[in-house]
Amino acid sequence: MTDRWVEVGQGVLVRRHDELDLSTGLVIGDRGCLVIDTRCDLGQGAELAEAVRALTSLPWQVVITHAHFDHCLGTAALLPATVWAHLGCRDDLAAGGARQHAEARQHGFGAAEQVRPVVPDRVVAQRSELDLGGRQVVLAHLGPGHTDHDLIVAVPDAGVVFAGDLVEQAAPPAFEDAFPLHWPGTVSAMLALDVLTRWPTHSKGPTVVPGHGHPVDRRFVTTQRDELADLAAGCQAVVAGRLDIAGLLRRSPFDAATTRTALHRATAGNPTPCRLRPADETG
Ligand SMILES: [Zn+2]
């Protein structure tokens, strides 16, 4: 696969990238456009900027769905621009980017580019609306999930939601910074948005764009929400002593490594944390 645009609505495009099967986005209005996420490093951000400029010369704004390196380290290549993010994302990036660069290096990116990440200058607490000229775009934080600061980007007139990593198509959901017990409810809140429930059934879509992998439909997201809920219930059963870890690994909809990370996150803030032991992981 080479990087390419996929149109998911009129003037609403997904750019599919080779690295990490990542998706970025572009929403084009009459007076401006919005770029959604900026890739893994400055060079990739510059390629994205060039690809946007091949489609439109309108002034752009940028929104970062969350502070993981693959979604935010290319932002400097799009400056000057207004950059939107959730408060938690802003604070994370304002810390200087050491964590993002370490994660990027782990994945083989950005070794030569130790620049500080761009700190977003416009903060979303729960919901903001942007007027791009002739169309509104909604930025919303629906609760903890993949991180504590995920933003979704809804384009109501096109029936499209960019979900960031709240939804994953290319791989299992990633739990390293997640809130496994809250994540299913946050996806339910997304599924309940007007943009997804009131889209005319005779039309194509509605479409949800995951942070990684191909655009998906409501059914895919509903199934993934149910899997997240199964895993959350299993983690709660382990915490309550009703299920052992081997039993959780057997019933989990996800692979063992994903399940163990989710359990660790689910119990990290618990007053009686459950400890993983090597013997627990073999059953
Ligand atoms: Zn992520």
C-alpha cells in the first residue's frame, strides 16, 4: 500500500498511510479545512501537508485526537495553524514530548527528530464546534477510553465520525494508557451521536474512521463495543475474585497480551490491585 486519499463523504477524506496502518483525515469547507492528526514525525507531517495542498489551498486548522506519537509528532510541519486538542492532550504535549519520542523510537520512527511537539493552542473540554464555511464540525470528548483525553471529530452533514484510537480496525484496541472499564461506555456514547443515529438509511454510511485500518460502519463499532464490554466485565470479575486470570484469558475476545494489558490498567487504580503472576498466564 502507498499513502492515498479515500473519500468517505463529499469533501471528507481519509488518508491511509503505510506506517502502522494509520489514518489521518481532512474535512473541507467553503472557507477553510480541518486536518485530523499529523503522523509520526516531521517528515511524515510534511508529506501530509503537501498531500492536503494538492487538494485544497484553503487555510487549515489542525485537531489532534490524542497525544500518542503517531497522531501528533508531525504537527510542526503544518504550522502556522490553529491546533485543537483536549485539555489532557495539551497538558501531555506541553510536558515536552519525551514519552512520545520514546514511543516513536520503540516503533522505529523519529530517531533523528528530537523536536518538542507542538502544544495545541485551542483546548476542548467536552465539545466545540468549528465553522469551516458551509459546514459545521464537532470536536467532542465523550469520556475515558483509549486514553483519558480522546477527541472524536464528527461531520454531521456527511455522516462521518473520526474516532481516533477509540475504534481500531487494523489491530486489537490498544490498552497501554486506556481505561478499560470506561471504554465501552464511551464508545456507546459515540454510537448514540445524532450523526450516527439519524443518518438517512437510504444513504451510504454512516462511516466511522478508526485511527488505524479501514473506515468501518455502525455494525463494526457496535461489535467492538460489545467486545470491550466483555473484556471489562471479565476484568471486574477478576478484581471481585469470581474469575482467575486463566479464565479471563480464555473468555477474552482479544489476544492474551492485549487482555493482560487491559487487566493491568483496570486494576492499576484499584485499592486491592490484582497481581499478575507467571503461573496465572500459562492457563
Ligand atoms: Zn493511540
